[in-house]
Amino acid sequence: MENEIKTFVSYRLPGKQDFTTLASSKEAFIDNEVDLTSDNTFFVTSFDKKVVFHIQPEVKLTNEFVYCDFQLNNSPKQTRKTAHAHQVEAIKRKIQSGEFDKVVLSRIKLAKKPEDFDPHIYFQRLCNQYPDAFVYMLYSELSGLWIGASPELLIKKQHDSYNTVALAGTRLISEPWTPKEEVEQQFVTDFIVGSIKEKSKKLEVSPKKDKVIGSIKHLMTNIVFEPYLEVEINRILQDIQPTPAVCGIPQQESMDYLKNLESHTRSFYAGAIGPVGINDETALYVNLRCLQVCKNDLALYLGGGITADSIAKDEWIETERKGKILLRFLSNNSIEEE
């Protein structure tokens, strides 16, 4: 069947040893919504939720890969540092005028693809180095080849309850938190809690803690809730996605603004990705720390939350640090992190 494969995904859930591979001879079915009550489906959504891939596997493997001839895309345009700085200042002016509380700005960084780059080996390196991340390798003829290691859970089913997190703020492990990160993360917590509390008969919000991946850390609040009706879970997902951790406040206005401000299309970056009803697991993650494998380059999608206290130079450095999480394991000679 390998020569007939048009779509596959290999993924490893956080805290698990084994990875799962799903493959199909059919192209991914495209729809406009995720159904968390469905079964045996892997979902991938674009940031704006207008494109939703449904992968329904014909083949399911454990700790094995499938292979096919990749049809890779051309490289997108890289974001210039000066353009990024101007965008940060434009967002700050909007915040100061009261239009937004926070906006998450993204950029594209191109890295030359090593001649010996093997996506399967790279996927395994990410699994080994980031045991608490959702690691995946996704390919379809429509999407191209994507690889990522996300630290951020979007929604996970646990018996009758669901789990989500508010994750934001980025510092090196050795650096103390500042009010900028505290405020940024609290925006996300308040938004998620506000979106689900009226639809839930149980809601538990844990104290915030550090979430570490590589040499950087984020602030994270764990949220457990039980909806009044199971059928409401899809509405809750629609309400919270995209969260202020990857978009902004207010939500729709931020999405509209970013569409005009950013010079690139986010595609699957900051969308949702994960299995629903596969191996008794339903868990979607925010597609962060991801890259698209192109013909000549690796296109890294990197973002950071902009608030009234943001400094353009520091925001650029933050995205560089996030990029190194992906870049340092491209070859046997690791790139040192800051």
C-alpha cells in the first residue's frame, strides 16, 4: 500500500513511549468543523478554522512508519526583522488606544534544509528530546509535510470531564517571570474560563505553574470542566479556539486584524491537531513549535504575545528561542540553545 499512500500522520502523545502511525490511500477529507464526539478520526485545522482535515485511517501502526514520495511545497517568504518590529509597534498602538488587550504576532523563519535531512529520524529525535510535548509528522498531497512538537493542550477528554490549559508567557528557565508574562498568561486563563463556565456543571482551575520545554518555560494553568450536555463540547471548542495564547483579545477582532497585518498565511500553524476516538484517546493540541518541510528550506512558524509592555527586540529574541527548540536536532551536530 505504501506506493498508494496519499495521507499519513505519525504522532506521539505527551508522556507516552509509543508513537502511532495512521495512513490512508485517500486524500484527507476537508470540512469546516471538528466533531469531538466522532470516532477513529485525526483532525487538523487551520488557524482561522476555515479548513479542517479529517484523516480516517485505513492503516494503523504502532512504532512503525509508512513511506511515500513527498510532494513538497515551495518556501514561503521569510519575515524580515524590521517588518516584525514595525508590526509589534503597530499592535502596541492598537492596545494603547483600547482596541485590543493582547495580540499574538507570528512570523516565518527559513532554515536551510540539510542535504541528509530525514523527517522520520527528525520526528524520533523530537520524541526523545521532548517527552512532554505532542510530537507529530503529517503529510498529505494538499498540505505538504509538517512536523511539530507542541507544549500546549487545547482539549482532552477524561471520562466525563475535559481538560484544557491556559499557557502563555515565555522565558529562559534561568530567568525570573516579569509582570508582562503574568499579565499575558492571565488574559488566556480569564478568556478560557469565561468561555466555558456558563456551559459547565463542574469547573476546576488549578494554580499556575511552569511548563518547561527545552531551555524555555511557559506559565500554565490547568482547567478541568464537565459540560452540562456532551453535545455542547463542540460549541465550547469553537468558542475557545483560537485562544488568546495564539490569537488575541478580543478574539474575532484579533483574527481579522492579524489577517491584514501579517504578510504570510498561518495555514496550520496555531490551529488544532490530534486524534479523536483513536486508541481510546481524544486529545487536540495547539499546533505550535511547528515547521513545514519545503523543497529547499524548513519554514518555521514562530509567535509571541504582544502587550502594552512589549519591546520589539525582546519579542524577536523570544521567537528565536522558540525556533531553536526545533532547529537544534536537525542533524547529529546539535545547535546550542541560548
